Amino acid sequence: MNNLRNRVNLIGNLGANPEVKELESGRKFARISLATSESFKNSDGEQVKNTQWHNLVAWGPKATFAEKYLKKGNEIAIEGKLSHRSYDDSAGNKKYITEIVINEILMLRSGK
């Protein structure tokens, strides 16, 4: 059961090309914006589409893969874990970030 703790699985479409950066150490990371959508009929019988946006982070070889192969509109499947962190901005205000750190990534379809 331990492998079920803090586990996230998503299938969705990239909202933009991955933003890839390299640290001074040479290690790469990629920030990826992923949209997941679901459709349902509301109480009036109208079709409604609900889209959620997720912030993803990929490190090392996964960041290199994202940089090389992923583009806006691609449909991907990811497995990862939730990560929460905070920092103080330049004005001294505390900012909170929730993101998904990718463990596995699979490209399903290329963009439109």
C-alpha cells in the first residue's frame, strides 16, 4: 500500500511548450502546464465542459525528454506526486506553490 501514497495519475493536454531551464550544476528541470477536462450534463440538460489546470515539474532525463518531444497541444499521461512549497517574494509576502513532480511520462498524441 505504500506505493499508493501521494500518487497522482493524469491524462491531459499541454497548454504551452515546456519551459526548460538548467541549473548551475548542469541539472535540467522543466515546468509544464497540463489541462485536464471533463464533460457532463448540468441540471438543465446542457453539456458543460470543466477544465482544470495543473502545474507539473520534470527533472533530469524527463526534463530533457520534455524539451525534445513535448509541444503545446500534445496529449500526455503522467504519474507523479504532489509537492507543496513556499517562498517569500521580493516584497516579503509568503507565496505557496502546489505542483506535481513527474515520475513517469508517456506521450499519447501529438498536438493539433
